[in-house]
Amino acid sequence: MRNLFQDLLAIDGVKGVVFFNLSGQKVFEESALGGSGVATGDWFGLAKSLGQATEAELVFEKGRVYVRRSVMGVLVVVMGLIGPTGMVRLTSDIVLSGLKEQKPVRGLKRFFKR
């Protein structure tokens, strides 16, 4: 799973990435500097408080938080004040589509790859 988020972590200004499944369990967490511990806080609670919004960017005094909800879960990207938001959005699209492809296939479909 780490290789999916590598491109997102490599973007200038991205400090860390957290991905939760739909029930709120942390599936992936990594800082751009390596290791875990992006920051303290209830990131899933923040995403849940946004209601039905599928995408949000929150700007704070010392940084920004990009929240993206999908059918697979919730992606939270912690960024500095300066950074390419468009690149983060585009890479998030690619990452989330990559997560959909990793979904295990059951039954006879696993023998017939597209």
C-alpha cells in the first residue's frame, strides 16, 4: 500500500498522508519525512464533521489539510501553506483509483483479467 501513496508524499509541500476505511480505522499513515505520526488529532472526526462533502481544503495559520472522501474510505493530506493544490488533487484521484484496482476479486472473475 505504501507504494500507492509514494507519489503523493513526494509532492513539494506535502507533510503527510492518512487514509481511513469507511468505519474510521486507520489503514495507512506516513509522514513525508518517513515514519508515522503525521500530526496529532482526530482526522477521521474532522472528515466526518464535513457532512456529505466529498472534497474539502481547510486553510490554517501554519498549514492546509486536504480531505477527500471516496467509496473506499477517507484520504487526508496534510500540507504546508505553499504547495501545488492541483497536483495534490490529481495525484489523489490516481491514488484512489489505484485502491479500487487492488480490491480482491472472488469467484471465476479472478481467472479472467482485463
